[in-house]
Amino acid sequence: MIKFDHNREDRIKLPESVLCQDKTAPMIDEIIANLISTSDKGVLFTRLTSDKYAQLDPASTSHLDYDASSGTALLGKSRPIQRGSKVAIVTAGTSDLPVAWEAQRTLQFLGIAATVVADVGVAGLWRLQERLDEINEHAVIIVIAGMDAAIVSVLGGLTHRPMIAVPTSTGYGVSAQGQTALNSILASCSPGITTVNIDNGYGAACAAARIILS
Amino acid sequence: MIKFDHNREDRIKLPESVLCQDKTAPMIDEIIANLISTSDKGVLFTRLTSDKYAQLDPASTSHLDYDASSGTALLGKSRPIQRGSKVAIVTAGTSDLPVAWEAQRTLQFLGIAATVVADVGVAGLWRLQERLDEINEHAVIIVIAGMDAAIVSVLGGLTHRPMIAVPTSTGYGVSAQGQTALNSILASCSPGITTVNIDNGYGAACAAARIILS
Amino acid sequence: MIKFDHNREDRIKLPESVLCQDKTAPMIDEIIANLISTSDKGVLFTRLTSDKYAQLDPASTSHLDYDASSGTALLGKSRPIQRGSKVAIVTAGTSDLPVAWEAQRTLQFLGIAATVVADVGVAGLWRLQERLDEINEHAVIIVIAGMDAAIVSVLGGLTHRPMIAVPTSTGYGVSAQGQTALNSILASCSPGITTVNIDNGYGAACAAARIILS
Amino acid sequence: MIKFDHNREDRIKLPESVLCQDKTAPMIDEIIANLISTSDKGVLFTRLTSDKYAQLDPASTSHLDYDASSGTALLGKSRPIQRGSKVAIVTAGTSDLPVAWEAQRTLQFLGIAATVVADVGVAGLWRLQERLDEINEHAVIIVIAGMDAAIVSVLGGLTHRPMIAVPTSTGYGVSAQGQTALNSILASCSPGITTVNIDNGYGAACAAARIILS
Amino acid sequence: MIKFDHNREDRIKLPESVLCQDKTAPMIDEIIANLISTSDKGVLFTRLTSDKYAQLDPASTSHLDYDASSGTALLGKSRPIQRGSKVAIVTAGTSDLPVAWEAQRTLQFLGIAATVVADVGVAGLWRLQERLDEINEHAVIIVIAGMDAAIVSVLGGLTHRPMIAVPTSTGYGVSAQGQTALNSILASCSPGITTVNIDNGYGAACAAARIILS
Amino acid sequence: MIKFDHNREDRIKLPESVLCQDKTAPMIDEIIANLISTSDKGVLFTRLTSDKYAQLDPASTSHLDYDASSGTALLGKSRPIQRGSKVAIVTAGTSDLPVAWEAQRTLQFLGIAATVVADVGVAGLWRLQERLDEINEHAVIIVIAGMDAAIVSVLGGLTHRPMIAVPTSTGYGVSAQGQTALNSILASCSPGITTVNIDNGYGAACAAARIILS
Amino acid sequence: MIKFDHNREDRIKLPESVLCQDKTAPMIDEIIANLISTSDKGVLFTRLTSDKYAQLDPASTSHLDYDASSGTALLGKSRPIQRGSKVAIVTAGTSDLPVAWEAQRTLQFLGIAATVVADVGVAGLWRLQERLDEINEHAVIIVIAGMDAAIVSVLGGLTHRPMIAVPTSTGYGVSAQGQTALNSILASCSPGITTVNIDNGYGAACAAARIILS
Amino acid sequence: MIKFDHNREDRIKLPESVLCQDKTAPMIDEIIANLISTSDKGVLFTRLTSDKYAQLDPASTSHLDYDASSGTALLGKSRPIQRGSKVAIVTAGTSDLPVAWEAQRTLQFLGIAATVVADVGVAGLWRLQERLDEINEHAVIIVIAGMDAAIVSVLGGLTHRPMIAVPTSTGYGVSAQGQTALNSILASCSPGITTVNIDNGYGAACAAARIILS
């Protein structure tokens, strides 16, 4: 039943990847079997939880390089990594790290090195200021924050770099679904900031790759 | 049909005031006539637009001290102003000023002097830093912001003062109703910040008065 | 990966604390190890459920004073408690108690004694009236209520004290997420009431502390 | 194009009425002409604003008993009024009066006398307590409130009468559409309170009539 | 910590009951122990799931008359049942039955007999028409429906009885939370229908009791 | 700047039409001038209000067959009408007629005759039953309703015909935007009913045409 | 307590079916026992998860033809299948397949053959174009998509066939509940597309059957 | 009261601009007077409607280069335009043009040439395919669409360029506020697409400038 978009890479310079969230383990097993027999390209699996990974067939998992903290798995080869860290992945809090790791693994898969600058939320502004020069040395900035996502406007006013924000679903009450962080980013008073879907570290990495590889 | 809560001031140290928004001009005329004949206390009218003010009976307006920019009118005497500016009213942008003025007029009516510190949004962080010491000299801080309200978290991390935030309905798209600013404030990563309803400069002033007069 | 804001207390008189909700047990273990080795300040952990607490390393838990009913843990020393109960924590129902206890433990950590006045919802108005004088003796009132939060407006009309309301996520149907209680508080007909995020007993305690310690 | 439900009164003891809000003036003119020529029953028109009334054909308006403050018009005869005031219509504020008047006019059309008890919101609790005995003498209570609608829970805990609440769209920010008042009523901590749509004074009157006429 | 409203019955003819949903088993045990030692009145417990019931202390459960299908338990004596079925409880589908049973048990506790007329949704209109005369013999009608709740408008146009609708959270997609059924009822084209919160069979029963006992 | 999809008719048997709502009068003038000079096909303009029509250039309006009640205009020739009324357009109330007329005009433009059956809402069930046989003689049924849209489920249980529902934005409070009617239709307990966007009479007509012309 | 609508098939050509989602296993057992003893018609059970199926009485399951992947079970005989595949069921992604299978099983139960065309989402447009002629050979198209559901507008512009879209609840962040896919379909720029509730493969199949069997 | 962020350009390579929407004409006049006397940098005014422009002081307007169709005005000099069109601004429909023009004017102000490719929505897919090569020659693509915004996923699967989407508030019913278009873009099945606030052509232009000028 599966139809891969194998020439996607030729069209958009990004290979197809597999979002595991709404797929059952048998579906994923079938996809892997299909890929192994028909293609030698590397493929990235995202949102693959430890629980679902444990349900996969050993015939599948033996081909995967799985990382539980980011929920990602690689099948086959990644691209060779270019020299120099090109993307700064900045997080407001420790709880935002899984999304940061998803972005970092995706970039690595695409051959792009990235540096995570964690835990520099603006309630303690000096933490961000201390790392600002390092952040500004990167070609693209991915900034990851939940709750009020205030770091996005502050950092957006301190850098001229292209900046892609990722709202996260951390917090509780009005912030728990990530909608507040998302809207806060969209309404940012700093000009020229863009965003992707809530918790979408993968998408932010692809957007950064479009800029770097274009 | 009108029933005033004349002893409110004795119970909660705040006199009753009149929210004009959903009242017709004849209703407001009737309230004023009633007040003039039964009480000598000062009364504050809020959300009284220029258009509605123009529809009032001259017999009413002759008793009012009206200020169009804040949409407020005073009937009778305000309390004498205490010495020294007690409240800093900080705004992120120029568009937030009408709400700031509503707060300032309300405090003035309650006998409390306040200073407006306008246009110090965090897209240009130095503007806030430049005024920080002045802001911190006040007993209470009211901070007024629309859109992403990022200034609230930043200022909340730079002051130990009680801080009351007012989200405003400025902006467009996801920010136009003030709901994004409100949720952003509620989800702030800085601890101990409180909020009132969208555009509610009057309420923030009353909350500040509860702290100062308590 | 963790970056503490150790001088937060100097800036805002409130020490940094750790929100455990979106952190995995290993993340929390790492934070505790880091804190023990680098600081002798007391740190408060909030939203630490019994389940997650049970997953922590004994090397972590041996340093914690954990209270399951409020979901809080203390690492190191609290401040010495000032004399006299300064904050009245009023709840509408029994179901609101866990949030009340989070507020009380936070205040205790900050050196402030607080009294819980439970189960005085306005469906039986006499219960609140019976305790009113006692409540009014405190410098600050925290009122905690879910569903329609009607107690907030009633109590707000009976006290001149600064009042911080906390909506809770109790109830079902339209009330279950706490949004109805939150909006009800924001729309309160009593003047000068402020609010914090849904279920945020910690935030209300910090706001009370800003008033008392300022 | 109009099809009247002339035997509705036989089935449900309530005659059909005409909601004018989404109808153009020519549509209403056509309905009136149709009614005059085919029926001698009284018909109530609701949500007929002064502006729309002014656009009607004089041939229509000459048959109407129009009341601008409630936005209602009567065509033909009302039922004879039964002896004694059967319904107490209680409002929290002055701004809720137009909805109260719509309810009162509807009841009058159905032959039921009603008393309006206005402006007894719970921010000043004594106002409601002062009128409580009078309210409790009525067979049914309609309570009308916007914003947080806190009066509903308080009154619900003080009366054993059937109580129908009407949320209103007064206020601003989170209260302006009436959704907060509606949800607050639905989540009331007082048992056995029912509600109708926002601003629906007509519906509350019909519900009261079902109880009284059943 | 528990404060009962023991004289509620004198004020509103409805005894206090205990909503178990957000209470832990130990809280409920404490409430029961408290009640047994201080009162001989009957008390109704609602939203008590089988799982939570199983966690209660045998010292508690030995005093309870528990019914799993409605999630209710009685402590002590119910009122004696009046003669004749007074309330028709009509459901659109089989899935609405648990809410119907909650209403029926509550009425029984209040001394009022009720008849459940199940599974008469309007997709097969003849089912409702077949039972219409029987339904109309009751003094009050409670109608319970999820999804589009279309039965409410249809039945409302076929009966002159007071009618209390209960939206349920059955269905999926746009109907799963019960908000669609609730709004549909509030917007009903049949006049004089009232509603209570989603799934609130208890509240509908209390509203019916207010009418019958008033 | 305008790019017509002239071969749309070949692909999908429906010609392109022009949605005027968000276009300025000069934009529409430019579109008409462009069409007149490049094509001899008939084109339908929808959501063209009287106000906007009055702002058009006489050079434009001289080519249009405009109907204010449905807000539609025809440029050039319609298709010849097929024999026999193929579509029944059923409305719950008089206020739904403008949407019905938009559907009827669209079908006429596509060469399909349709009959409007107005004002047969289910609060008076006999009105629908009286017209049922006539309705069932048509190949496709379009049913148009606002508020709770209860007619949709009732009619869906009485006909085997393909049925396309159109929610309308009539009513007030929870029904005013049409979202309640839309969700009610989507949650209908009658099987196999489909829907289109709120007030989208044009879309329902096109869907009916796809069935009839396929 | 169960009341079947056995003559539904005569009225609307679709037999009644049983939505299992909100029914307990004992309720379903009772329904099956009732059906076996009173009817010989085939009945379809939908949304019957493996977990719930496992809880059914063997006396029930012995009569069911259960398919876990679509969550459907057949009791008794299906209609004989007509010749030729009449419906194309098109899915954007692999995750949409369970909804596609529910539609296919429902059509099979109604005697209509259908072909699933899976995984042709528009991110790789060639996949859809490759299958377009095959799709267009069917009398009705059901298109199933979550997230942004962009395939619906694209396919709607490439076919003249009646098209019924089913939004799915796949994805995360703003797409997880299916509301984005639903609204996207309702707002489609391609004319004449209809939709059903989120994940409602059963409803789409019934709508297709109304067209084919009418 | 106005505080400009004059050194913003040095920090982020984008000069400050003035959002006129929530500012009164006198506020804008004051801003212009202030700018003329203190700075010689060019400043862009956005969301300046013809109505508000007409209310400005001639002393203000004499310094402005105003364009009504995009609602923008320039004060002082723009940057010199770089050679070659760098940005393709693609719109789905004619109604999206004002947002496209806002983006184009902003880019021009920043010294970057841009080409508008209008009216290539995917209901007629050939229109986009016809312009694809031209679009792909630009360094950055801005794509502007309302309603279902399906063009975003399609174009995202056909280009490797950085792509910034702008949802617009065109359409009616579920699409009128632009929220459906926004969510649709965020949920796009094409990887690496970013977005800005609804109707925010200015923000998209700034984001494109960050990429080109970085």
C-alpha cells in the first residue's frame, strides 16, 4: 500500500522521511522492508517513541540507528557532514531539549552540523546575553520555546540572522498545548521571525536546510 | 432602576465606578442625575467614548471632567493625591497608551500618583534597560502590552516589585483580540506576575491601589 | 546542558525553582546532582508527581524533602519563617486543596506563613461569612476556585486586601480545563482582582511574596 | 414563501413568534401582511431594532405595538394577564436591562406578570440580600447576568425556586461575547440551575411559561 | 478540612451532595467518616467510578449503596418516593444511558420517581412518536442527547411540558466533547428549552426537583 | 494581474466563477473587462453585495444580470436549463432564503432547475412532513439551516436521496457564526449526510451539479 | 432498553448500524443478543476496537465477522456486491488507511465494490497524477486526508466526479484533532466538494451509497 | 511619549518601521514630526488605510510617499535597489494581492527587488506549473494564500528554495479570519515551510530580507 516519493530529493533537496506517530508498528515494519528492498538512500524516521520502537520486528530494528531522546531513527546512510557548525539551536528551558535534539538529528541526517545552546530563557536575561556572540556566528538560528516564548522576541531584536522559531507544548494550563507559544511567536514584535508547527523540530531543521543548501 | 453600592468604599476602600460601555446615553444620564441628587462622593466613569459622551445631556456633561484619550470622566471630587509617584505604568508600544492613561486616571481618582514609561518594548532591549532603575523605584509596576507581551517576562525577571500585567487588544491576525497577549502573560516564565482582563487599565489600577492602600 | 539562574534571588528576591512536569526523571536527577555540587541555596521542585518521584535515583531523593499531596520537594534549606500568618489561602471546595497546598509550601519555602481556609464556596454563603474576619486579618489573600469561581467576585466585594485568584481545572464538561474559571475571574465584577495561570499555586505564592517582601 | 406554524399553540401552549434579526425589512413586511390576512392570533416580534423598525412599511407598523428598549413588537392581542406577579426577573447590572425587558414583554404577551429586580450584582452582596424575600415569593426566577455571572451561584444557593439563567454579552475582553457568562452558569456550584442562549430573554420567558402554564 | 453545608436543604430543598471526580480516595474516606459521625441525613455521591470505589476503605464502602452503571452511591436514607412517575427521562441513544441513570438515581434520592424512555433518536422519527403520549404524561421532561442533539428541537415542538436538556460527550470528531450538543441545544429553534452542563444528569434532576418540589 | 482558469469546465464540468467578497470594485471592473475581451463563456459572480455592485463601473454593470437578493450576477450566457426540477432546496427558516437563492441561481447558471421548499423547520414537524413526498421526487436534496440545524437529521432519516447540507450564520449568541449549525450537521445521527462551508449556497449547488452531471 | 430502527432500510436504503465507541461491552452483548433473536438482517458494527472486541461474550463474537484494522464487525449477511468498482477511496498518507478501510468495509456491506488508492499526497504531486485516470473511472470519489488536506483541492480541480472528503485526526500540534483538515476542506478553493465528520469513513461510504443507489 | 529604536538597523539590519493600525492620526502625526526633526533615515509606515491617511496633517503627508493599495507609506529614502529580482511573491488568488503588495513595498524599502506571480491557485494546477521555472529562479519564495492555502503544500513539494508562507484573512465561514489558512500551512505535508502571522506581508518580507542580507 506504500508509495514512496523517491525523487523528492531531486526536486527539493530534502529526502522523504517517515512520520511514525500515527502508524502502527506493523505499518512501520512494512515500510522498512519495502525500503530495504527497493532503495539505498538514507531515510529518517521521526516521532518514533521507545514504546513503539520496542514493538518493531527485529528484522526492522537491526537496520535502524535509533535515538530515544529525540525519537528519531536512521535507516541507511546520512549525508556526509559539512564543515563548521551552521545552525544554532537555542532553547528557553531544559524541557524543550527533546525538540532541539529532533532538529539536531535531522540536520545531521542532511549533512549539516548544529550546536545546541540550552536553557537561556529570558527570565534570567544574562544567560542569553552571555551566549549571544556565539549564537550570531551561525548562518541560521532555530529558537525553541514553550509557555510564553518570550525569548523569541528578545533574540529577534538582537540578531540579523534568519530565525526559525519552534513553539513547544510544555507547561500547563493555558500553555500546555503549545498554542500560546505559537501565537506569541506569530505576534512577535521583532520583525522577520518565522515559525513552524508546535514541537516540529524536524520542520525547523528542514527550513534551515533550505536556506543553507539553496 | 439603578441601585448604587454606596458603602463599597467602606468595605473595600475603592468607591463604585460606572462602566459605560454597554449602557445607552439615556441610562448614563439617569445615573448621573441620580448620583448628583443622592451623594457627594466622587464617581469615576470608564469606557466612555467621545461619541457616547457627545450624546449625553448637557445637564450631565456640565458635571463631568471628561478626558477623551483615556475614555474616562470624573463626577465630583477625586481624593487628594498622596506625595510621590507610587506606580510605574510601563507600556510596550505607543498603541498601548490609551490603556495606560485609563490606569493613570483611575489611580489619580484614588489619590495615587503614577508615572507612565512608554514605548520600551523588548525588540529594542536597551530602551527598557535604560529606564529600569526609574521603574524599580516605584512600589508597584503595571505593565501594559499587546501582541506577544514579551516585555512582561523580561521585566518580571528584572524587578522584585509586585507586577500587574494588562494585555491589550492591539495588533492583527492572531493578536487582535488580546487573547494571545493574555495567555502569554499567564504562561510567563518569570515567577509571581499577575494579570487582569484585556484592556483593563481600570482593574490594574484598582489592584495596585489594593496593595498601596492596604 | 543545565544553566541555573543563581543570582535570580538578588534581582527579584525569589530563588529559581524547578518545574518538573515536562522533565524526565533522568533530567531531574542531573539537575539535582548539579545543584548539590555547585550551590548551597535551597531550591523548590514543583509539579513532581509521586510516580515521577518514585523513578528518581536514591542519590537524588535522599536530598529531598518531598510532599506528595502538593507535589513539591525541597532541596536544601528554606528561609526562616517570619512571625505571624501573612497570607490567607481560601478555597471554594475540597478538590482545590492540592493547589492550595502548593501555594502554602511555596510560601513556607520563601519564609512566609500562610493559613488555609478550605471549602467556603458561595453555594452556602454562610461558610464564607463565618470566616471573613479571620481572612481579612491577613496582608494578602489567595483565593482558589474551579468551575464558575463565583467566590472570587463575592470575596472581592468583601475585602480591601490585595487578592490573587487561582483558577483550578476541577469539574467536567465546560469547566474541566479551568478555562471557565479563569475567564470568570478575569471578568469579575469586583474591582482590582488579579489572577495567575490555571492551577498555578506556585505563581500565586510568588505574587503574594512580591507584595510582602517588597 | 412563509409557512406559519399556526397550531403551535395547541401543541406547546406557546404561540409562534418572529425573530427579526436576520430578516430584511421587506421580509418582515411580507410576514405581517400575511399574518393580518390569515390569522387573528397575537404574534410577538423579537430582536427588532429601532433602525429596522424605521425601515418597515407604515402599513406594517400601524398594526404593531413597538417597544424600542426591549426590541419587541406585538401584532394583535396579548393574552389577558393572570393575577399576581409570577416571575422575578433579577439582573446583576444596569447593562443587563434590555434582556430583562425582552423577557418581561414576552411574559406579558403570554399573560404572565413579572417583576424586574435590577442591579443587585454580588460585588455588593447586601443589595441582593435586601431583595431576597421578595424574589423568593415568585414561582419562577429568571436571573440575567454578563461577565462572570457570579450572582447565579449565589442566588442559586439562597432559593428553592426553579431558576433560569440568561448570560448576557456585556463587558469586554474575555467577557464581551457572553461565552464566559454562559460557561460560568453551566459550571455553577449551586445545584439545579438551568440556562438558555446568550441574551435570550425571550427563551427564558418561554421556559418560565412552560413551568407556570404546565 | 471539610466544611459541610448541612442547612442547604432548609434553604433550597436540595441536600448537599459530594462530587467525587476530582477528589482522591482518602479525601472521600475522610468525608464519609466525618458525615457518619456528625449527621444522620442521606448524602448522594456522584461521579464515583468503579476504580475509585475499589480504592475506598471498607469502613467507608460498608455504609454506601453503590451503583456502578450510574457512578452514584448513597450514604444513609433517601427520601420516601412520592407516588406516580413525575419525570420522563428521554435519551437519543443507548450511549446516553449512564447519564440518564445518574439523573434517575438523583431523583430517587430526592423522593421522585422517574421513567427512562431510551433510544428514541430522530434518525428514526417513529420511535419518538410512538412514545410521545407516554412522555407527555409526566410533569417534567429531561432529554439527554449527544452529537447533534436534534431530538431536543423535535421533542420541544411536540410538548408543552418544562423541558431540561442534557448534552452528552458521546461521539467523535466535532462531537466528542459534548460542546456541539450543548451549543445545538442552546440554539434550538423550539422555544423555552433549558440546559445544564455536559453529562450533568445530576444537575438536570435537581432542576426537575426544583420545579416539582417548589 | 488576473489569470483565468478557462479550461476548468473541460476538466470538472463546472466553469470558473468569481467570488467578489474580498475584491475591491476596481478589481472586479478589471476582471469583467478582461473577460469580455477574451472569452465568450458565461461567468457567475457571487457574494456581490448591492453596495459593491453600486460602486462598479457602468461599463461593467451593463454586461451583468444582477440579482440583489442572492448577491449574484451573470455575465454572458447561462447553460440551457434541462427539463424537470432536479434539486430540492429545503430551508428551515425564512432567514435562510438568501443562501437558498444563491444555490438556485448557481444551479440555473449550470443548466439545472431547482425548487425552493422554504420554512419547514422541525419545531413544527408537520410542515416538513407535508412536503416530504415532493422533496423526495428530486434527484438531490440541498438542505439549508442555521442555529441547531436539527432539520438535517430529521430529513436525513426520511429520504434516501443524496443530501448536501448548508449551515447558515443566522441566529445570535452561540449560533451567530454558523459554527454550531456546521458542527451539528457534521455530528448528525442520520447516516450519509455531507456538508459544505457556512453560507456556501454556491458550493452546495456545485456539489449537486457534480452528482447530476457526472 | 434497546430500540432498533428496523425499517430504516425501507426509508433511506441504508440499514441501521451500531456505533460501538461509547457503549460498554455488556451493552454491545445485549444488542447482539437482541438482534439475533429478532431480525435476520445484516448489521454493521463500527469503531469496535480490538480491546473492546476482546471483552465481548463468546456468544456474541461467534456471530461476528470482525476486522481489526478497520474496527468493523459484520453480523449476518452483507448485500451481494454489484459488479465493477464504483468508488475510489483515495488517501493522502499511510496513516489515513484505517479510515479508508472503514469506508471500504461499509461499502462492501452495502453491496458496493471500492478501490483504495493510497499514499498519493500532494507533496509529491506525480503520485496523484499517475493514478488520476484510474480514479476518474469511478462514479464517486472519497478522499481521505489529515494535516492540511491539500490533496482535496488539487484533486477537486482535476475531476468532475462527486467528491466526498474525510478529514482525519492524524498529525500533531495544530493538526492532531483533525480540525485543521476539516476546516481546510470546507474552505477549499475547488468547487463542489463536500465533507463529513473527522475520521468518519462510515459516513462517507453512506454518502457515496446514497449517490450510487439513488 | 515616543521612543524610537534608531540603532535597530545596526543590530538586525532592518530599520524600525511604524505599524499604524492601532494608532490614532494625532499619534502618527506626532511620530512623523518627531522623526523629521531627529533622524534622516528612511522609515516605513504599514497598515495605513486611506481613511486614516486622509485624517493626517498635511504637514505629515507632504513628507510621505503613500500607496493606498498596499496601505504603506515611506518617509525619507529607501535603500538603493540591488540588481535582479531576488524574491518571488506568489499568490493563490486576486484577493491576496494587497498582502503581496505590502510585501513587495517592504522589500523595495529594504533595497530588494521582488516579482509578484499572482492568481496561480491549485484548483487549476496548470497555472502554477506554467510559472514554476520562473518562480524557482528566485532566492526566496513568499507564498500568500487564504482559505485552505493548498498551494503552499503543492509549491513546497516543487521547489528547494526557502519558502515563507503568509496566510490571508480572505474568504468566509470557517476561512474568514485566516486561522484555517494559518493552521493549514503549519500542518503542511511538505517539509521545511515556515509561516508568519495572518496578512503579515511586512513580516514575510523582513524574513526574506534576513535570508538575503545575512
